[in-house]
Amino acid sequence: MTSFRSLEPLIRPGSIAVIGASDEPTRIGGRPIAYMKEQGFRGAIYPVNPRRAMVQGLPAFPDVAALPAAPDVGLIAVPGEAALQAVEELGRRGCKGIIMFTAGFAEVDEAGAGRQRELAATVRRYGMRLLGPNCLGLFNASIGFYPIFSSSFETGWPLPGRIGIASQSGAYGTHVYSAARNRGLGTPICVTTGNEADVTLGEVLGWMAEAEEVEVICAYAEGIRDGASFLAALDLARRNRKPVVMMKVGRSALGGEAARSHTASIAGDDRVTDAVLREFGVWRARSTEEALDIAYAATKRIYPAANTLGMLTVSGGAGVLVSDAAEALGLPMPPMPEAAQARLKALIPFCAPRNPVDCTAQTFNQPDLIGEFAESLAREGGYQSILGFFTQAGGSLTMGPHIRTQMARVRQAFPDRLWCMSVIAAPEVVRAYEADGFLVFEDPTRAVVALYAMGYFGRAFAAGPPTTVPLPEVTLPEATPHEAEAKRILAAAGIPTVPERICRDAEAAVQAAEALGYPVVLKILSPDILHKSEIGGVLLDLADASAVRAGYAELLERARRCTPAARIEGVLVAKQLRGATELAFGILRDPVFGPVAMVGLGGIFIEVLQDVVFRRCPFDAAEAERMIRSLRGFPLLDGARGRPRADLGALARALSALSAFAVAAGPRLLSVDVNPVLALPEGCWAADAVLELAPRPLVGSEREG
Amino acid sequence: MTSFRSLEPLIRPGSIAVIGASDEPTRIGGRPIAYMKEQGFRGAIYPVNPRRAMVQGLPAFPDVAALPAAPDVGLIAVPGEAALQAVEELGRRGCKGIIMFTAGFAEVDEAGAGRQRELAATVRRYGMRLLGPNCLGLFNASIGFYPIFSSSFETGWPLPGRIGIASQSGAYGTHVYSAARNRGLGTPICVTTGNEADVTLGEVLGWMAEAEEVEVICAYAEGIRDGASFLAALDLARRNRKPVVMMKVGRSALGGEAARSHTASIAGDDRVTDAVLREFGVWRARSTEEALDIAYAATKRIYPAANTLGMLTVSGGAGVLVSDAAEALGLPMPPMPEAAQARLKALIPFCAPRNPVDCTAQTFNQPDLIGEFAESLAREGGYQSILGFFTQAGGSLTMGPHIRTQMARVRQAFPDRLWCMSVIAAPEVVRAYEADGFLVFEDPTRAVVALYAMGYFGRAFAAGPPTTVPLPEVTLPEATPHEAEAKRILAAAGIPTVPERICRDAEAAVQAAEALGYPVVLKILSPDILHKSEIGGVLLDLADASAVRAGYAELLERARRCTPAARIEGVLVAKQLRGATELAFGILRDPVFGPVAMVGLGGIFIEVLQDVVFRRCPFDAAEAERMIRSLRGFPLLDGARGRPRADLGALARALSALSAFAVAAGPRLLSVDVNPVLALPEGCWAADAVLELAPRPLVGSEREG
């Protein structure tokens, strides 16, 4: 497993040199020093400024060479050439990490990208790690370390807590920090990565997945630059049961455009990103508010894999609303046991005891009943998540204290549950409920999403890392193979293919047809004709020897007419399978995440409805089955419209085998298109396949020869 | 048009009698009096209490008969029989309206439903209007009228403003009020309707659509009881340019269940409700928070039909996020003009001037540039909605005042635009921005939804009421007709049908086939066999006379074998149309909204993918075309996969004609299923149709005979 320790000097250093240190505490080179002084950074601070002996009360140094010791971190707050030079000097002095505010690199133009490559090379040469360039810096409140030029701390310092923020965007990272602080959430660490010439967001996530200061990770990304570290980080976070909430933006055409001009990020294929995040149980948030709702709920560290929601409400209307929201998400709200319902009904005849449990405003006259009802939900209902909806009554001067006392008593008796209150109350009242151990959301719909997310994390943690998938031995040919060869290669990797034979003359074709059994399909076979159907190179439903003989002649004639230069290797005779449902399997190579498998039902499902599912390779048959089941068109494989049920096990095994093949084949495999895959009640077969290969790189001896 | 004036005495009365008046200001019969005294209700208050001479300092009366005058409104705060008796007495005295807190009616059981019917009859007999029973009451802050027993006012009274709240649920209605108040929104009027034995939510909406106190309507519904008044209210609100934001809950199975036990509401077919709300430009909110976001934005009363979004941001990350959100909703963010981009680039070289316009933190050193950039967005960009993202800087002590000054100056110069700020700031700073005329949302994603909604309203207001659709003359047969008759009826109403003939013997069938041209389809014709294909009663692709002859015999044989008792009227010979794309048209009768049309592509699109669109009847061809275009499978009609383009005009005309037919046919028409409708490049034809009719009610003379 990747270790993310090399980021230690950047985030937990013992000393820092500030290149471009300013005496003015609001200047870019002044803020970090002012912040660190105010927050009591425990390490040494070396201001570097050739024009001053003292900076903000600290002795300053004219240049890097004059520093009394090699700093752990060099913070670069000077522009242009001076910045590059400082990095070089810091490297020479034995500095371990660079944090670089300086902008004007890859985000600007090609020349800037060149300077950025140079910068990265310098850093590598000295074995340093680099955060940025074009980043806002970071803070680690636990040691008073503030190499950051945000103005966010004007209105307050980070609160105690365990939410880590990792963001490619600096301004947005501190926006998340400020929004979190504004609602009382503790974020001890925030790291912004900017252009990521060296340290990537994935590495920061990995560091947080290991760091004890962080229990919940809140991330913002415009594009993932390094798949390997990103995947390793998500894997580590899952193993360590640390939920990751991610805003991955740039999903739209417009957003992707904006991302490019912002941190020079390539947003990537959003369907692939989405699949990767789902694979690791990352919650993909659509807004900052949602991200913080979920991070907030996650601070309870209760992640029920078998989540259920029980609701206690004083408003039947809120009960209906929450039922809708829970069902839309897939958060079960099973009914209370019959006996419990009868008991509650005896307590308050007009109550609705099923779930949502409407205890009605009657409880305002008998506050004890609130506790009684809540306890029944916890004990008899056994719900993992319990939402109490008390709206303004929860914050009222007369009812509020009663509600608080009753609910707190029951919560204490069932501390393993996720307890959540939906109340409208003054901030100090909300804080009091929180001090009692409750999550508080004014809006019940937001509460439902957050509670649902805890189960989502719980299932991901319970599932653990996927089973390893054995990889087949694969030897790829020199060049892109023709259909029959492609299928032979796939068959060897465990993907069943339609029985077929290569025939070099009409009589061989007839013999093959007799052996396979009629009806048969005839296809022209040529490495130069990849799209056979376009030239009429496929004949279906040939029912006897004479049809096969005539068909053979016809195919050759068509090939000669349409593509006179094509090398014809003969004709492929294949058994025609009837009554099949058609699917398509595919492999594409994502530039960040490597081979990705795709599955969809054939025809309109893929072309018109884009009803396809993606998954990073490899994966086992159980995962393949989940993919197939999640297709909108899945009912067609499951007996809809009077069709026979397809052999789902065979399909899943074939798809999993294809995913293993894609990994084993290595980077020369550019894409695979298995279309159609014919699904029958027993078995499934690839009827056509295209393998696209990169040319084999010349090895030494060939090059010399 | 319906008038909603009859609700006046309930909402704007001159006097009120409180039946069950309590001296205790926190009791159910005490709160209304305490509230009205405190808020200075301008009318007379008559406490009715047989055991006290004075109630809360007001002279009390032993019973209704003893009142000095007939009150405009009687408020019933006593349980059981006494409540019904009080209503009777109030009616006798000439009271005009009843507000009834009393519960235990239709929401409980069948006996309760009986009592409720009785209550409604009493009220009708005296020409009164009734709010409730089982309601929380209402308030009209503009006249200090508070016949309501909520505890919501403990923490504050309604703020000045123009948002009206209409809610079936009492507790949820006051939750919306409290949530609104908590964020500074003014809601002068809130009406809760409870069981709706008489006054429905629709009527309350209609009253608000006319009332000058209300400019924006925020509604909560579990089930719509009276389609006519609801539709009239929505129509009126649209004509009066008053946006309606509605939470219609009970969309899920679980939620529908909860609604029934709450206000005895039937949630209804959610797809129909959804279509009705869309038809009238009502915004359907998924959460209270979203509803209030949109009501808040609507208080600006700026509804740009051609909405565009320009964004000024200090965070490129926020720009990407907002671009994603805007594109997902369909809110255009066109780029700034080239010349403007060049000018901004000259001002700040590192800025991103396209849109989102990232003015970068550079502007914090030159605050004037903020104004310059904002003005460029308004003047040169010409955006209708302008979002400024300044995060914590907007609330900071150093930058905040500069940002406010700059932005306020530009907003004043362009007061016709929707100006919105996304800042993290203390409540008083937020109020200051609002006082300058800005909408303020901390979360930029929520801002985008609210701004988009203003354009949604704008388009609805601009479109105005739909064009009237001429209705055909329709004479329905006595009983459900057979296929040929059904198609004849539809053809008469303007829906083209496949050329076909009824044949009573094989030779007639051959003649018909020769006349229509081969190939033909043969179908068994019997009023007793509605599902022909189940008994093999349809033969396709008959290519010559002998096939038709054999087919005729075969069909009769099959019918005799499978349904010996069926009356066979012969065989239908129809021209077989090849190469068509199949659709299905349908009509269903919604118990609330009457005939509703449905359209979908045939086969899997309807059965597996539920890819169907609903619309209340009647509607014109333009609307029918919009419906067809909104199908997920629409590309199949538009040339996808090499198919010929279907005749969209013909399809739209046929669907519109069907919708007019459904209305003209009246309530005896229970359903229509036209399936398939064959769409060709020129024209479309109904190939099969089932009309389901209710039996004709006997008229007087028939009954006697």
C-alpha cells in the first residue's frame, strides 16, 4: 500500500521559512506569519526578506543561504523567477517541502506549463514534496501551522473537531472551511493543492486517511490527476472507516470548461469518476451544504450497515414529507411492531403509531409521553436512525426544555443509535441539543439525506475491500486482430463465444454449418474490414447447404465490390442463436483510472437511452451482477414481457472475466467492444468482438535490427 | 371564473365568537383570544363559556343565543357533540363562517367520516363556509386576526411581507411559518385546511391569488380534494402573476399511506399531479427549505422569461460548481461578449472573463474593480440574473464594506435584474445586503435553483393561458364497443386510423385485402374478446388471397376453441403498414382532474422503462408536440439509428384530437387505449383501440318502461 508519510513535513513541520515575508500582516507574505504567531505555531519561523532585519517582530534573513538551519518547509510568496530560484536554493539547503502560492503556471498557458514542469523537476531532484503552485496553502490548527493567505480567519479560527478539508481550489476550500465554522463544525486541517505539480489531492486524502486528527474527510476536486494515489487513498480511508464526502465538479460541459481555466484540470469522464467514487463508498455531494450536512452527521461515527429510520413527529405532514424523502433515497422505514403500536395507541388515542409515529400536539400537555414514545421507537422499533420532528416547539421557551429532557434521557439509554432532531430554535438552543448528543437539522429533508448517508458509509465499510480477481495469462497479437482472432483471445480469457469456424471455401463452409447445426450466420473475415455490416458482410438465417454455398459466393462478391484492396481470409460460419436478448460489453481505457468496463443492453438502450453502467476493472462476478441488475432495462433480462429469464450468472461471470482480461492485457489494450453478447436462459455468448490495440513498442534488438 | 370571495368572512371578518373560550391563554380555547388581544384584532371578540362572566378580561357569553350580534366567524374549540351543536346554533344565528379545531372526524374512522358529512350538510344548510374540522386555524396578521392554537408565536410574530402560506397540515403549516420567520421572511397570512369538509386548499389558493396582501403563495398539500377550484385557483394565480410554490407530498407508497392516516387525504396519481402543476407553472418543491428559497427569491417580483445567469466570483472553484448546477437545471450561462472579455482581461491579467467571471482575489487589493466587473456583467453581458460569489470576504470586516458599496452601486443602476449574493456573513451583514436589494444565499447551489425558478415562473406567466381547443361532437354507444367501432368513433373525432374493413366471410376478406393492397393483417372481431392477441386472434403479414382465406378459417377456429361463448362479428382486414415506429396513446380518468392523456413509445418504453408523459385534457397540437419531444425515447422518432423521421406534426395533431375527444365524450368515458399508433414519415395511424365506457345511466322513461 502507498504510504502518504512523505507529506508529513508539509503538514506537520518543525520549522518554516517564508520567502517573501512581509511585515504587513495583511499582505500575502505577511498573513501566514501573523497567523502562526497568533495561533502559537510550535516550530521555528524564518522570515526571508533581503530588505528587513525584523519581520513582524521576528529576526529576518536576507536569503535562503543565510538561514540558521534547513527549514522543514519553504513557503514561496514571491512571484516569477524569484520563486523558482528560491525553490532551487531551498532544495540545496536540504528543505523537505515547498508550499507555493505563486501563480502563472499551467493554469495560464503552455509557457506556464513548461515552467511548471521545470519546477516539478527541481523539486524531484532534491527529494522535496511540493504543494502548488497556484495554491492558497494549508492550515493545521492542531499545531498552529498557518501557511495560508486566506482572509477567512478574520471572523474566527478553526473550531475543535475532526473534519479534514482537502481541496484543489483554494478559495473554495476556505469557503468550505468558513461555511463549516459558521455552523459550528470543527475542521482542524485544510489543505489546498492548486495546480498539483507534485502533491495531488489523492495524496492529501491518503494522508488524512492515516492522520489521527481527521475522522471525516471533506474533499473538493475539479479533476483527478493521479489515479493510483487517489485509489490508494480511498481504499485506506475505507479500511480505516473514515467517510469521504466529495464534491467532484466539472461534470457538465460548461463546468468542465470552467475547470480547465481554473486549476488547469481535466474534468474527465464523469461516468467513470462516478463509478470510482461509488466503488469506494465515497459520498458524492452536489453542494457544499450537502457535503457539510453529511460530514456533520458523520462526526458521530455511527455507520449502520443495516440502516432503518424511525420518526417521531408532532406533525403528520412532516411525517408524509419524510416518508417520501426516505423512500426516494431507499432508506427503509419499517412499521413499529403491532404490540408497540397498540400500546402507543392506548396512550394517545389520536396518535398514528405505525412509523412515522405521530404523537400529536397532545404530548405538549403530557411531556412524559414524548420520552415514552421515543423509547418505544428505540427499544421496540429498533431503528438505527431516529428522527424527532418538533419544529418550533423544540425551540420554544415553554415546551423546549421538556422536549430536551425527555429526548436526552432516551438518547442516553440508546447511545449506539443515530439520534437527530428537527427543530427551529435559536443557535444556543441548537447547541444545547447537540451537547446532549443529537444531530440537529432545521429542515427534515436534509436530515433524511444525512441519515441515509451514514448507512451508505456503513455498507461500504462492512463490505470491505473487494475480493481479488484472478487474472488470466494474456498474449496480445502484434496488431489489432480480426473478429475470429479477437474472439479466440477472449474465449481463452474465459468469455464464452458463439461456436464458429473459419472457412476458406464454400465446401468447408457447408461442412462447418452441418457440424454446428442450422441455421447459421456467415460473416466476411478480413483484418481490413472492421465494420462488416456496413458492406453487407453479414448474412443471417442460412438454413441449408445451398443457402450457405450461395451465401459464401455472395459475401466474397460484396467484399470485392466494396473494398477491393481488403485481404480476405475467408468466411466465418457461426451457429445462429435464436431468442437471445442482446447486450454489449465494452472496455475503455480511462487516462486516470485505467481499464473501465461498460455494460448495457443492446440497440436503443445504449444508443438512445445511454442506459449503461461503468466499473473500474477488475471486479468479481458478484459485482458484475450488481452492475447488470442496475440497468434500467434489466427487467428485459428478468422475464419482462414474457421473455425467458437470461442466465444472469453466466453474464456476470463473462463480464467479470472481461474485466480481468482488460487488466491482464496491459496498457496496449486500448478498447474492447463485445457486441452483441447473446443472453439465453442457459449461458451467454459473445457473437462479435473488436479489440483495439496500440502498436507493440519496439524492443531494443528490433530497433537495432 | 370561480370567485373565492366566499372565504372573506373566514379570513377578514369583523367579529369572532370563540366557542369554548378559556381564561387560560395557553389552552386551545385561550390562545386565539390571547393572540388577538395582543395583536389588536380590529373586530369584536365574543368569548362563549357558560361557566365564566369574563374571559381574559373580555365579557363572556353563556351560549351562542346570548351573543349580542351574529358573529362573522365562529371558532369551535370544544370537542364532540358540543362542537356540532355549536355549529348548528351559529348557523341559526346567521354566522357566515366556521373555523373548527375539533378533531375526530374523517381522519379517524368511518363513523367519523359520517359525522363529518353531517357537519358539512349543516354548514351548507345555513350557507356558511367551514375551515376544518381537524385544522389548526389561520392567521391574518394584517388585521391582527389569530384564530389559531399554535405555539409558534412564542418566539415572534409574523414579519411584514407578502408570502401567503396555505397548508392542509396545521403543524406543518406553522412549521413553514416558523422557518420563514426564522430567516426573516414576511408571511402575513397562513391558512390551514385540515380535513376540508368544506373549504379546500384550492379555494384558499384562489383567495390568495386575489388578495392584495399576498404576492407569492407557498402551499403544502397531501391530496387535492376538489379539482375544479384547485385548477381555477392556479389559473388565477398565473393570470395575476403570483408564483405558487407547492409541496405536494405523499408521492411515495409510504408517504401516501402516512397521508391517509393524517388528514384522510388520498395522495392521488403523482404523475398526474405533477403534470397539472407543470401545466400551470407551479414550482413543485421537494423540501421546505427549497420552497422558502424560491418564495424568498420571488419576493423581488422579477420573473425573466428569457433568463440567463452571469456569475462574478472570487473563486474559480465556485464558478465550476455553479456552471454544473446551472447546466443541470437548464439555466443558460452564455459567455461575455469578446470585447468585454478583452477589457476585463486588461484590467486583471489572471482573471477568467468568460462567464463565470473569476475576478480573483486581486480585486481585494483594488475594490473598484469589483464594481467595474459587476457593471460589465450587467451592461455588456446583459444577464437577467447575476450571482456574486464572495464567500467569507463578503462578511469580513475589511473587505465586506468595499464589496457592499461596489455591488450596491451597480445594482442600483440595473434594478430590473435579479441580483444575488453568495456570502458567509453574520445575520446583520446579510440583512444589510438584503436592504441594498440583493437576495442572499450562503450556498451558491441553492442560489442557482432559486434564480432558475424565477425564469420558470417568467415563462409560465409569459405563456399565459393555453389556447382553447375545439371539441368534436361525440356520441358514445350504449356499451363498450368492439375494435372497429372504437376506431370509427376515434376517426370521427380526428384521430387517423389504419384503413380496414369488417368482413363476415372469407371471400369478403379476400376482396377487402385486394382493395386495401397486400400485405394485410387479419383480426378476430368480437365485443367479447378485448385482448385478441392472447388467443392468437391477430394474423400478420398475409401476402395473398390464399393466405387470407386460410387465415380467416384459422381465426374463427381459434376463437371457437378459446372462447366458445363469444359473439363473433367477423374478421377485420387491415392494411399492414411497414417500417412504422410504434407509439401508444391513452386516456385515463383521474378522479380529481378528469380526463388525462398519456403518450409513450411502444413496447419496452412503456412496460419496462415507464417512459410516458401525462397531460390534463384538452390541449393543442403544440403542447402535444412538447409532450412527445419530452419522451426519453424521442430520438427514435427523430432519426436515431438510421430510422426515418416520424411525422411529428401528424402525431401531435392526433394526440391533441384524442385529448379533445376525451373531454367531449364526458364522464362515461372511463379510459382509452390506442395501441399501437403507427408513426411513419408521412402521417400516423391508430392500428388498434379500446374504449372503455361506463354503462349509460337509465333515463326516466326507460326506467319506467
